Amino acid sequence: MQKNNKDSYTIRTVEKALSILEAISEVSGNFRVSQLSDKLGMDKSYVYRVLATFEKHGYVQHVTDSNKYCTGPMAYETGSKFLHQMQLLQKAKPIMESVAQETAEAVYLVIPISNDVLFLEFVDSPQQVRVMPLVGKRFPLQQVSAGKVIQAHNKPQSQMLSRDQGISRQEDFVDHGLVGAGIGSLSVPILDVQQFAVASFSLIAPDFRLSHERIEQSLMETLLDAGRQLSEKLGYFNAKLFQKCF
């Protein structure tokens, strides 16, 4: 059987645009179209069109009254988000591994993106009956427990009796069948130093293994402790939120 060649799936125009973006990241200060063109051996008109596209989306800016460009705010914002997610993941992974070992269930790190949540990374269950991986999947923030716990904690102060109370409704923590048929999830928020829910841990398992009794007797306490550990690594210290809530 012939092996798949990954090069056959690449898009040449995207590769060239990424080369320009990488070249921009190596430039100190403002730059000209000709500077990038000469560096990369690309046609000036092509580089100009790519820069116009980057400018439209905020990745570069045209310097007023000159033929130069500079890095735009979206480049910094995107880089900052990426670094934040990687730092969050590095801190979260050992805790996720511990939860997966203790519960024998899959645990995910979930982050909010606009009005959705993204299942960013996971440690799988060692059990024979497992749920298909959800990494890369997005769901509406208000649909699944991983998003509900974030949304519930980040409500304006006027909509909460007390921010220290955190989330008190079981339906915010648990859902059944919302990430897939026969699948349940149990989630807790992860807070940063500003008391903002920046992510959540979500334990995912077949419904038959997420009984109310098991959640109450062991899973909830384990996941709340995991949420507390990661929140403390992010600078949040308030044990009240991470007490048993139902």
C-alpha cells in the first residue's frame, strides 16, 4: 500500500503566506515590501497582496506617510493567546493525569472561545469502554456543562448572590447526552488570579458510569480538588468555591 504523503495535502499559497508571516516575526522594527521580497525571493506584487490581506485582519499595519509596515495588534493578541493556552496546558496536564488515574475516566481541559467552548486537550480513560476523543470539538457555551460552569461563574456581580458562592446548581456541573448520545460530563471551573473562569475541567464518561451516587460519593470531590489545584497555580486562592456544592 502506498504511504500517504503529507506534502500532497499542503496548500502552496498558504505555505508562502506563512513564510511571509515568519519573516515578519524576524524583522526588528518597521519593514518594506521590498525587504520581505528580497529576503524570501518572492515577487513584490505577491508580497504586497499578502500584506494587504494581513492588514485587513489586523496582523500588520501600514505606517502612515511611508512605504513601511509594522506588526499589527492581532499578531500580538494571537501570540499572547497561544502562549497563555500552552502555559495553562503545561500546568493542567499533571493534574489531569492524576484525575484520570484516580477515577479511571477521561478528563479534558476546556477553554472558552467567543460563545463556544473548545475541548483543548485530554487524558484518556484506561477502561475498555471509552468515549471517542473530543479534542478539537466545539460546543455552544450554554449547551454543555464545561461551558455552563464558566458562564455561571462569570455572570455579572448583579446576577449572583455572591461570587464566593460560585456555582450551586447541580445542572450546571452535570449533563447527560449533550456532547453525544449516551455520554455524560461532569465539569468544574478553573479560575485565575482575577477570579475569572478561564477554563474548565470536564470528566467525560459513558452515562452508565456517571450515576448520581458515584458523582456525589467520589467524582465531584476529585474534580473539585483538581479545579482548586489548577486555580491555585494560576494565582486564585478561595477554598469556598471548591467545596462540595450539592
